[in-house]
Amino acid sequence: MKVEEIIQVFRQHGDHKQRELIRRLAKGGAKTFPAIRAVCAGGYSPSVQRWAVEALGVYDQRLALPLLRRALRSPHMSVRLHAIFGIRRLQD
């Protein structure tokens, strides 16, 4: 999956397409992680960052947890909230 594809979906309104993409990323496993990591680090809008951060919750805890913890320090409340969703997902 390409970073541009992920950004395009995460920029859309609503949550249906974003959650479907997160499910697709989960099916792709570790091979999709570099794209999500790039989106998290890319300095995109809070609306894109929040979904990328939540998507981290479908990956291995060793890969995702450091990025999720960093997102908890975001100045944007929605990014912090979705980091919590991602952490919660890791614990399921």
C-alpha cells in the first residue's frame, strides 16, 4: 500500500472508509507498517495523523507502541484520542 493512497483515504470525511482501510492494513501485516510509519512521521494534517495513529493499533506492539506513545504528546486532541484507541486495540 502506498503512502499517497493512505493519505487520500484518511483525508475523507466520516469514518467508514478509514476503518475499512485499517482492516486492509491489518490483513497486510508487517509489510504495510512502513507506509503507516511514514504517514505518522510526515507532518500531515491532524485529520490524517489521527487515523494513522489509530491504525498503529493493528500492528505488533513492539513496532507500534513507541509511535503511539509519541502521539500521546501531540498538540492535537484528536490525535491523542486516536492514540488511546490504538493502544486499547493493542491490548485486545
